[in-house]
Amino acid sequence: MKSKILIISIFLIIIISSICAFINAGRWLVKEDNITKADAMVILMGRISDRVLQAADLYNQNVAGKVLIVGPGLDENKDLEARGVYIESNSTQARKALVSMGLPFDSILILPGYEARSTLTEAKTIRDYLIKNPGIDTLLLVTSAQHTRRAYMIFKSAFRNSERHVEIFCSPSIYTKFTAERWWETNQDMRVVLLEYLKMANFLLIDRWRLKNHEVCLDPVDGCLY
């Protein structure tokens, strides 16, 4: 009898835990830190509008006076440019939008990134820049709400074994169209949650090993040694 009660109890605990995990899956993806001052903020590329609007608000609130954006690799569009075709990158569009909202042009720094664009390569580019340019000890990641948890994990891993100690904080955009509390009610939010967890699993199982300390770019302009 006692064994049956134990089995039923364990079964109920598993069911209740699974339900709670399901309900909170969207909310857990959103990491928000209450920070009033940072040395610089990083706008992660991807969606532009919600992230740029959030960054502009933070700048106007004097949270950070410097903005870092990772641009495309120097050779990313060379084949098109050889034929006279010039494509404006997301990073350039983001800077133009910020300037049009009142941010000084020289407060926004676009760093040449690696050819493969992802949060992983953005973290590596920022890490390598800060290793050679001391003075920034607190970074505020500005990105879409559902992207903050994974972005934080990636940036923390990038700096974990680095010679630079940098505190990482997150500011999820309030302009993101994502309902974390009831994510299962729309197909769009369900796809967003599923995709984020798949990307997070890929990072934990594969990509984070690419962020070892010896993978440091000696000069993002001239090339990197791995």
C-alpha cells in the first residue's frame, strides 16, 4: 500500500512539475536586470525596431552613454560590391535610426564582426574588442525579450575564461511582441519559444566549446587566430 502511495505521489509531482515548467517556459526566457548604470550597451542584431527603440530609451535615461553594435564581416558583401551593388547592413540601419532619435553619432561604435553572424559571433567580437580596449567593465545587452536568457548565457560563457572580467546584464525590449506569460495562446509565440529552446540546447551542447579562452581574435580587422 505504501509503495503504491509513493508511486502515485511521485507521478503527481512529475505531472505538476511538468505543468509548471510548461507554463513558465516563456517567462524563463526573459531575463531582466534592474540596472541604473552601465559602461556600455550592446544592441544585438536580428530584429531592429524593438531593440533600437529600447536602446534609445535607455540612452535618454542615462543608463549608458556608449552603444556597441557588431557589424558584418569586412568581406561579407565583397562579391556584390565588386559588381557595384551595395547593401546597407542591419548595423548601419540601427545606427542611422539611433542618430535620428537623438543619439550622437560618435556614441555608437560598429565593430567589424566575423563572417558567420549569430549571437555567438557577436559575443566573440565584443569580447575580443574589450580585451584590447579596457575601460568597459559592465555591459548591458539590449535585445528582444525572448532572446535575453540565451544571449546572457552566451556572453557569460564568452567572458568566463577571458582575461577581462566584465559584468553582463540584460534589458529585454518592452517593444517586443511576445507574451511570455501566455505564450501557448498564439502560434507565433509557440514557434518563438520552441526555437529559443532548440537554439539554447545547441549552444549548451555544441557552440559553447567554441568560446574557449584560446579562441581570441588578435585583431578583428586583420584576422583572427584560432
